[in-house]
Amino acid sequence: MNLHLIFNFTVENVGDETFTEQLYAVTQQYGIDPHQIIIQLNQMVEITRSEIYMKTIRKLREYGFDVCLAGLELDRVFLDYLDCGANGLKLRQDLVRQIETERGYKVIENLIRLCHDLGLKVVPVGVENERQAELLKGLGCEMASGFYYYYPVSQKSFAEMIEE
């Protein structure tokens, strides 16, 4: 099993022109392959078309990071971010919780199919139990995050874990 680290970043992070280089430097410092890192951009970035955000996404992808957009707003901005290199979509916890219902399962099944047809990775977050994990895996999700797998950690705890 490949370990992937998922990080959420804010508009302020992505709008900082030194963000990409700083993040890459941290991966080098701790010997982490950028291909193991999934950058999740919150909805504020997704719905705000900005050249600096698009430039940041392109640079993150050049370094090998995966970049997932939060939610699914099928509009011109979403397509613009796909064009500049975003390569994944985050399924939020409130949606993941619905996978255990018939209607929720169908919605998620079709979202995953759409994403895969577009060449996007799908990262469900908020997986809380084995049933959710198995249903998502059965639908073709290769990765997920949530308390079922591990809990969020502080920067200090993360550094300690990496050193071990």
C-alpha cells in the first residue's frame, strides 16, 4: 500500500508566490517524494479564478504534487483549473456519509465515473468506517482519508512521525 499525505491549504497559502518552493523544500528536507503528497485546495480557491492560483497549481504539478479541488462546481472556473493542471477532486465528508444510502451510492458512483472519465483522481475525505471504505474502494477509489485510517496531526507531530 502506498502512503499518501493529504494537506489542506488556504487561499493565503496558494496566493503566496513562495508557497510552492517552500513546500518543495520541506519535502526535500524530510525525504518525502512529492508524488506522495496530495494538495487539497478549498472551495474559495476553486471558485476564485486567479492567475496566481493557476500559476501555483502548474508549479505544484511540475514538482510532482497531486492537486485536488474541493467539491464539484461545474463551471468555467472549474474547467480553467483543470486546464492548468489540477488533477483530482475531493469528495467532502457530508457526501461520503451518504454512500451507505441507495441514492447517495448512485450519486457517488456517477461522480467517480465522471472524474475518472476526465482523468481525475478522486479523494474521498471523512471516511469513518470500514463499510464506507469498502464501498468507495469497490467504486474505484484508490485513496481516501478520514478517522478510519488516521487522525489529523499538528505540524510538530507530523515532523516527529517522519523522523521515526
